[in-house]
Amino acid sequence: MSDEPTSQPDESSRVKKPPRDPLHGVTLEMMITRLVDRHGWEELGRQIPIRCFQNDPSVKSSLVFLRKTPWARKRVEDWYAYDARRKLMPPGEE
């Protein structure tokens, strides 16, 4: 055996940092629920004018529509990501 150090990473480099992607590990249902809790259905319908947010809204009907409609899902994901970043950002850094 040689006396050379091994090239294994130290303990600190193995610790996983939280992902920077605010969508990581978040389901579409979680996104809708959090946006509704934070802004309400009325604001969702105003920001993303689709019937499932404006007429008799529910998480279930929204999921059905958003899973079939990529452009609408993208708008929800984008708004959720924007909102998540703003909420986590310290005041004065927006």
C-alpha cells in the first residue's frame, strides 16, 4: 500500500444542498393548492383566465384541464416559481 492520500470527497462535499429549482418535488396539485391558499381562486382566474379557475373552481377540475393543456400548465408553473422565489427572497433584494 502507498502512503498517498485517497481522492475520496470529504464529508462536507457529500451534504446535499437544497435544489434552487422551486418546482423540484412539487406536484401540480401542490402548486394549485398553494396558489389558491395564498391568492385565492379569484386572483388565479384574473392572472390566468381559464374557466376552471373562474367558473365553479376546484382543484380536481383544474388538474384535469391543466394536465391536458400544456400552455396553461406552463403559466401555472411559471407563476408558482415566481411566487416561490419572491416569497423566499429577503426584503430589499427583489
